[in-house]
Amino acid sequence: MPVDLSLYLVTDSTPAILKGRDLCTVVESALQGGVTVVQYRDKTNDTGVLVETARKLHQVTKKYNVPLLINDRVDVALAIGAEGVHLGQDDMSFEEAKKLLPENAIIGITTSSVEEAKKATADGADYIGVGTMFATSTKTNTKSVIGTAGTQIILDAIKDSAIGTVAIGGINHSNVQRVIYQSQSPKKGLDGVAIVSAIIAADDPKASAEKFAELILNAPQFAQASKPPRTNEVEALLNEAPQIIRKMIEVHPLVHNMINFVVSNFVANVALSIGASPIMSPYGDEATDLCKLDGALLINMGTLTSDSVSNYLKAIKAYNERGNPVVYDPVGAAATHIRRNAVTQLMAGGYFDLIKGNEGEIRQVWGKSTVQQRGVDSGPSTLDGNQKATLARDLARRERTVVLLTGATDYLSDGERVIAVENGHPYLGQVTGTGCAIGTISGCFLAAHRSDRLLAVLSGILMYEIAAENAAAKEYVRGPGSFVPAFVDELYAIRTAAAKGDDSWFAGRA
Ligand code: 3NM
Ligand code: MG
């Protein structure tokens, strides 16, 4: 019988986590809440105490028909007849443990790389613990923090094996669904999550375990909102765009902008001109109320300050929980150490329905960026069109979201489809805020049209870039200065026409 790894409790006897309570009592209440496997992990006590505690724990876990695994100490497992062991990379080797333990004992192995995962699989381990998912104060000497992206690579590497998989490190109620969703590789997903502090240190371990058990049964809100794409045909998508634009105008979505102060006024005017309802609020706690209006959130880190990231994370959490769309514009992502860290924290801290940026920014989010960006401008391009399309597609696939890589040609992908958009005008590159406004507009369209995020974003870009072309063609537009008011006018003109059912502005343009 394979072990049910779905809600895997790892114990901790340190005062900071156990808070003076009796371990057996805490574990029993977690079992009542639905924990499916328990690992006794104790890095401090003497062997005598380990054996005594393990024996007591075993009495409890047996009552709930749940296996008890012993961390590291094969001797303790043997002494009390536990169902198995969990071994770290520096513990006894799998082969040695296998020789000592009974034939049917469960053996799990901690892995944080493809090599380790492949070795554990080849050895015949029952499951692997994959981590560290997120940095955690419960265990600070972990080898590497790999996130959902690293976990996905490991799962993909062992996709042909039936070995069990469980993620560990920093998993809590607010991220567990996203962890499971974003770690999923096409052919293999996680069988469960391993939790220490979010259950053991909880005021009510039973309630905490119950909540985990319920959360892991369901996909996150944002995944439920994005049904599989209906069509692959660019023509068909283009035919639908005018209707989507009309729908956005009718819905009149709220767009909550946490955006840089340089472009704030311009972007608010753009949102108004297309028929949306902008609010500019950098205050994370305000999202608790604003997210209830079922609009979109835009995170634009163009003028990052020391408290921006914590504000962003609060707001992202609120929108993610309601399943309302969140757009991430990692402005100047590679420019400074602070911004590179912000990217890491935000990507680990929430789910984005669209990640939008120029080549340097998207490369930084992808994580293999070697280019040092100079400012927040787009900088020299080093990728050709095919490479950009591939990068957009791969990032969308990895994060299970939509990516828009902007430039003279924009590349939009949902991980399956990639669309290159050639519309626009060079004046867009001569005015500040025109790139940022695309993030805001995309948010409006994502809020209004939820069944196909790629189509929603595509419709928004087309409205925007065709308006730019129309504006630049006005005889009174002589340069970037006169372009700006003409551009806002043309967005408004398209909105007015579209609302009346007039799509002539669109015909033959995309
Ligand atoms: N092993 P929490 S992380 C025991 O990365 C353990 O291998 C880890 O605790 C690894 O759920 C970890 O409180 C602690 O973050 C996880
Ligand atoms: Mg160990």
C-alpha cells in the first residue's frame, strides 16, 4: 500500500515551535484534523528520549492508522517498530538503511536537485521530500531554496517514475494551493506537502490541519478562473478581440494600481479613457477592501521603496485569495540588487495572472539573466525574435500563467500559444508611462474577460497600439509631446466607437 503523502506532518520539539506543549497531544490533534503521515524529527534530544517519545507517538499514530516515520535515526525506527524512516543527504545511505530495516519499511529521501532526485528514484526510495520550497526559520541550514520553479524541474526529471513526492519548506495556508499548482510539471505533480510550523506552532493544530486538508483538495481560485483556451487560431482570436473590448467597456472594471509615481497620472488617464476605473493605492492593507470589487491589481515596481515589497505581498495575497487577476510589471528588474531581490520575493510570494516586461526584465524573472540593466529603460536587445518568443513561452509554462514580453514586437504567450504583435508606433518609446500603462490596461481586460487570459491581454494591447498608430498619424502630432494628448483622445475615440458596436477602427489593422 503506497503511503498517502497528501498532508505530511513533520514534528519539531524546539520551544519556539512546540511552545511548551506536549508533542503527543499536538500530533494527536493534527491527526484529528486530517494529517496522513507523521515524521518524528528531533535534532536535540538524547537517544533515550527519542526512543521514548517515538514510542508514545507511535501509539497515537496507530490509533489513526497513519504511518510514523523517524527522521535520520534508523536505530530508533527499529527500536520501536516504526513504519519507516526519512533520510537527509547527510544521513545513512539508502542502501544501508534498506539492509537494516524490514522489507516493507517506508524510506523517504530529502532531495534538492535533479541528481539527488534521480538517485533516490533509481535506488527505489518510496518518496522524496523536495525542497527547500521557500526559506523558513524552522530550518535555516537548508542547502538551497528552489521554489516552485526548481521543484517543477525535479518533478519533470523523474516524470516516468511512480515515486512519491512531497514539497517542504515555508508552506502555509496562504501558499499551499499555489505551491501545488505551480510546481506541477506536465507529467508529474506533487503528491503532498510537508508542514512543520504551520501545524505544530498553530494555536489549534487540528483546525490548521483541517484547513490544509480542505485547501489541498481544491485548485486555487486563480486556476479555477482560467479555463483552458478555446482556440489556437490567431484569426479566430483576432475576430473575437472587438467583442472583448466591448465587454471590458461594459464591465467598467476597477484597476488597482500599485505603480510608480512617475507615470501615475498618465496611467490613470489611460485607464479612464478606455472606460475602466483606476485607483492608485500603494497601501497594501487597502487591498483587503479593494479586492472585493472584483477588479484587477497591478504591481509596478518602478519606484520601489523600503516598504514596497511587504505592501505588494499583502495586496497580492488578498487578490489571489479571491481569484481576482494580478499583473506584475517588474520594472528595472535587473537594475539593482534591491530590485533583483524584490523579483525573487514577489515571485515566491504570490501568483501573477500576467507577467509583463521588456527583455531584460523578463530575463531577470526567468532567472538566468547575466545582463546588468543600466536604468529602467529597455536597454540593448540580445535576443532575436525566436528567442524572445521562446523565453515568453517558457516562462509562461513554468509559472503556469501568461507572459507579455514587450518591445518593437510584443510576444504574448500562455505557455502553449505564442502571438507576436507588430502594432504600435515609435513615439510610444519616447514617452514615459506608455509601457507601464500596458500593465494597467491588461489588468482591466483580465478582470473583464476571465475565460481566456491570452485573448484578454491581446485585445487590450491591440486597442492600445492601434490607438497609438491613429494618434501618430494626426497631422498636428509633431513629436512625443503632442502625441500624448492625441493618444489619450484616440483611446477614447476607440472606446466610444466600440461601445456603439462600431468595429471599423479594427478592420484590417491587427
Ligand atoms: N526540511 P516549515 S525545510 C524539516 O528543505 C525541513 O529539507 C527542509 O518547516 C528541507 O514547514 C524544513 O515550518 C522545515 O517551514 C520546514
Ligand atoms: Mg537529516
